[in-house]
Amino acid sequence: MVGTLPNLSKIALVGCGSALPSQALENKQLSQRVETNDSWIRSRTGIISRRIISKDETLTSLGSIACCSAMEMAGWDPESVDLILLATSTPDDLFGSAPQIQAQIGAKRAAAFDLTAACSGFLFAVITASQFLRTGAMRRALVIGADQLSSWVDWDDRRTCVLFGDGAGAIALEASNSGKEGILGFKMKSDGSRGDCLNLRKTSSHLPLVEEISHQKGVFNPIEMNGKEVYKFAVKEVPAILSELLQATNTDPQALDWLLLHQANQRILDAVADRFSIPYEKVLSNLSNYGNTSAATIPLMLDEAVREGKVKPGNLIATSGFGAGLSWGSALLRWQGPI
């Protein structure tokens, strides 16, 4: 799917927030569990540490903290929020965790629902929310990316357990008829034929119910990943979709202030930067501290960069999310900050 934006309301990116679990798990500690070491993990992924949700924390609580932080930056009253989208593959409730976040933050007027697209989820959710705002149907939206992959990792599988962590990030979007456009363009793609490369699959046991009728009792297996294929997919498709986006928006890569990619592997980030001759200092990365937090990586990184003063009002950001599904997308964003 390729999207071009109609000339309706502009979208302003006016606030961001994030939340991290209290537990930090470093590579040296992980080597006590599986046969690995700090040097091996760093050289292949760039990861040094990751955060793990504790018994006193939940995905919903992290998402709520991130939302409150984003609303505070934007100067919003919770009851002024019209829409809450939670991008996650690991909700606290399979029926959806967004409504619980809506209740916790006091956004009584907001419609709230979950959206699942794995590591592409946050970007897909931002694009989805922007459509509600652009038409004038809604004015303010909170988009959250949050995942708790620690619950679904096989901690005895050194190929995957070193990669993932937990976290949450949120962004506040507002319809506006003034200032510069905040979402200048986007592209979205999916290829289910390659979905076996990365999955968190349900398996079922068939149990008798009555007479000749049986039912399926479902459980989910741990994350399974073909690392080589996922890497090949990312280094091929991410530059391609970013190139399409930049061409469609008549944007020279050198005009970008920042490149903000899903934080999956430092080698992927470097490869994409090299493809566009973007200096590494313009590539936003916090992968070393948090690992791959799936839908949370982009908003978590954006919030850190804004609060550290790296990303400033008016900055142009090319971003891309990619992962399980397989799904991938890109968007050209302009950070505005509080209006």
C-alpha cells in the first residue's frame, strides 16, 4: 500500500514520552543463563543491555506513563484526547490494552484500541491515527508503541534471547491549520509469504468437547526467528522503501536532519545510513541500552532525542519500521513540539 496525503488538515507532532522497566539486564548477566558473552553480542548486534518488566510493572502501566509524559509536553488535558492507538504484539489482555490505558490516564472522551503489526506497529499506528485527524473527524490523538517481548522469549535460546527488551513510547498528534506539515508522506508494505522468518505462533491441542466435537486449547510458542533472512530482508527493503518515499516527496537525503529507524540491529542502521551517504552522527540510536523493544523503539528513541535537545522544532526526520509479518513502512516526519 502506498499513501499520499490529501490537502486537508495538517498534522502536528506536539509531544512525546516514554517509560522503561526498572530492571536492566546486561550482557554479562545474560551469559550466566546461556552460552554467550558480551563481546559476541556487541559485535553482532550492538546491544549492551536491555530492560525487563518486573513483577510490579505491566505493559499497561508503562504505556500510561509514556502517554502522561507526552500529554504534559504537549500541554493537553486528558479529556481533550479523541483517540488512543496502542501498537503492541504483547498486550496485557488479548482483547486489547488500549482501553485500560485510556482509563488510567483519564482520557474519558477518547476512543481506544490496539493495533498489531509487530515492529512496524508504531509507524503503522501513526499513519492510521493521522487519517482520523486529517479528515477533521478527530483533533487529538495519542499513539503508543509498547511491547513486553521478555514474556515470549526462550531465555535458553541464545540466538534470540540476546536481542529483545521491554519498553514503551508515545507521541501526541494534533490536527492543525497552521505551521508546517508534520507528516509529509508515508509508505506501507507487507509480505505474508515471508512470514515464517519471524513469528510468535499459536499452537493448539485438540481436546474433546462433546460427542464427536473437539475444541482447540491454544498456547503461544516462544519467538522464532531466522536471523539471516530477517537481516537480508531489512538491508534490502528498508533502503528501497525509504528511497521511494524520498523520491515521492522530492526530498534529498542530505536535507534530512535525522534518520530514525526501528532499533533492531546496529549493523542494519549503519547499512541504511551508508546507502544514503548519511553521516552516522545523524542516525539516532539507543539500541545499545535497550535492545529491540519492537513497537516501542521509534517513539522511545524520539523521546530521548527530543529531551536531550538533539531533535529540535522544525527538524526533518526519515523513519522506517520493519519486522514480523513481514511488514515494513516509512514516513517522513517534521517535529514541531508544543504549539
